[in-house]
Amino acid sequence: MNDETVRGVHWSFWAIGTAALIWNVLGCMNFFSQMNAEAVAGMPESYRAIVESRPAWATGAFAVAVFGGALGGLLLLLRKSAAYHVFVASLLGAVGAWS
């Protein structure tokens, strides 16, 4: 392996990393809007009922999923090995929020 192979990454790495970061930042924005009482009051009744009846553990799992995903995306773009572990935590949060 030479220095050029180690330094250069394919353009798809940057595209996927950027898409992951944007997707999870949008998830963080969604989380904050669901935690804002005024925003929840402006939602349709069916959405409001879902948000208000969600248990605390599911809200916590949702937070771990989106904030872990955003942090993982940032670490991925910075090419840090910790991104793997943060993405695994995010995946577990997503599974917990989904169940």
C-alpha cells in the first residue's frame, strides 16, 4: 500500500458521509420540534396524540438514534474510527425507538 492509496478516498465516501450527516441533522431538527410544546400544539390531532402518548424510553431511544447518527456522520467525515461505535449506538437507538 502506498501513500496515495492511504490518503485518497473515493468520492462516494464523501457523498455517503454528507448524506448521512444531513439526514441525521434533519432527524435532530424533528426531535427538537417534537419536544417543543408550541410546535406540538400546532400539529394535527392524530400526530399530537402519537407524540404525547409516546413513552419516555421511546423518546430517549429516538434521541440516541438521531443525535448518535449526526455525531457518527460528523466523525465519519472526519475519518475517525469512533464513528463505527457511534453508528452502532445510533442503530440500537433506532431499533429501540421503533419497537
